[in-house]
Amino acid sequence: MSKKNSVRRLVAFVLALAMCVLMMGSALADPVKVAVVQPLTHTSLNQIRDTIIAQLEASDIEFEIVTRNAEGDSASLATILENVKADGVDILVPIATNTAQSAKMIYEDTGVPVVFAAVSDPVAAGLTGEDSYFITGVSNNIPAAEIVNLISDFQPGYELIGFVYTSSETNSVSTINAAKAYCDANGIAYKEVSIANLSELQTAVETLISEGVDALYTGNDNSIASAMSTYIDVAYEYGVPVYCGADSMVADGGFATIGVDYVQLGRQVADIVVRIAGGEQPEDIPYETLTDYARFVNLQAAERIGIEIPEDVLAAYKVLVEADGTSHFGE
């Protein structure tokens, strides 16, 4: 090969490389196709999805939005992600930890940006680091101290907390582990029961109640959130309040939360999607945590379990469900 040809090839390579760099930093072509995938139906996940859609539709960028729901079937979830990949998508938004983990495996060689929503512990879930350069998103982590102080607000004389969580949900396990560590460091007694599936939920709650817990707590647990009626029916029969990690869980019967404002979370996720559609890269956008936490109480649940809430305590919380059952969820 002549020296002249070698120079020409080198120049062509450099120009091609420069074009790639420019393309990577440029806005995606309209309409930008976004796929929002959730693992199952329940109030929190639906609220995230609907908020993301509303925010994207209100932006200055034209989006084509596709939504898919696995309805609790893990095999279907993988199939959905594969099908969306085959159909072609510019940005993928997986909701919840298991969806994001599956998305990482399926999309790692595609170059498609992944913006997760509602992953409690992105590090533990394996969604950070060099192999996750194409992934960012918004975590719904809740400080452990806030969880325990929530119970103190309404039951200052409590002695024993019961933690209930799904063993296969990384986000739920992470939240409970943080709460237990805080309890250990501060001399707070607790019992815990994990479940493998929802058929074990009633027995788990009954077991903790039989051991004398004064309060029950479940964090960002998607499975249990989809079965709140079973959870509260058992707990409230014995007058034990159920504290939760999300406002939607309180709307579905839980007693109180200092937890996730899923509208705020959806807005933050949509903002990242807009930034990527405008030309930013996921590796240049560190994952975010919530900018604000929600404080909600259910007065109907308070009546059901016989808790009287002092006015000074009530003033710090938004009433999500009135004593007569009127809901203010989403207002």
C-alpha cells in the first residue's frame, strides 16, 4: 500500500470517527420513540408511567410513546423487552428494579439508552459502573431514619416493629436492610418475615402479629403493594397499623408514609429522557434520587385501628384518605 493511500485511509477513518462523535452528541430525530415497560399493574407503577407520558407529551420534543405491562409474569417481561428491542426504540424506560435488571442484559449491546424508574438501590442492582454506561435513571430510595421516625410520630410508645417484604425484590430487601441497620444502631427491637410469593402474605402478617409487633412496615415492595387489601385486612383486624413506602400504598389502605412521591419521581425520569433525546448521553447523567419525600396519612385506616392522631402531628401530614373514605390521591 502506498504512503498516499495510507494517509487517505487515515484521514477517512478520522473523519468517520468525528462523525460518530458528532452523531452521539446530537439530538435524536423526531419523533423520538420511547418504550415504557412495567412489570405489573398497581397504583404506584401506573402513576409513574402516566406522569412520564404526560411530561413527555408536554415537552418541546415530539415523542412516540409505547407502553407495555408484563402483568406480573417474569417470562412475559423478558419477551416484552425483546419485542420492543426488535421493533426499534430510541430510549427505553424500565419501571422497577427487576425490569431494569432485565433491560440491562437485553439492551447492553444495542446502544439504546436506558432510563430506569423506581430502583431503590441501583448499585446493589448492578445498574452502575463501567458496564452500565448506557443506563441512568431515578432511585426511589428512602432514608432508614425517616422510616422509623414515621412510626414514632404516631406511636411514640411502640416497642416492636414488624418488617414484611418480598425476598426476590432487590429494592424491597435493600429498604428493609437499611431500616434494620438503623434499628440495630439505635437499640430498636424488630421482627421480620420475608415472603417468596403473595400466597404467603397473610401467614407472614399473622406470624408477626402473634409475636407481638406494635407496627408493621413494608417499603417499596411492588408485589405487596399489589395486594394491600389482603395485608391490611389481617393487620387491622388486630389493630396493628401498616406503614408503607409510598403514597399509593396509603391510598390503597395503608396507614401512613414518609415515602416516595411517585409523581415527582415520574417528572424526574421524564426530564432525563428529554435531556437524552436532546443529545446528552446516559454516562454523563448520574442517576438521581428523589428531590422530595411524601408525608401522607389515611384517616379511614386510623379509625379502623383505633388510633387518635394529635393535631400537631396531623398538621405535618397530608390527609390522603378521609375518615369517610374520600380519597385525595393524585390531587
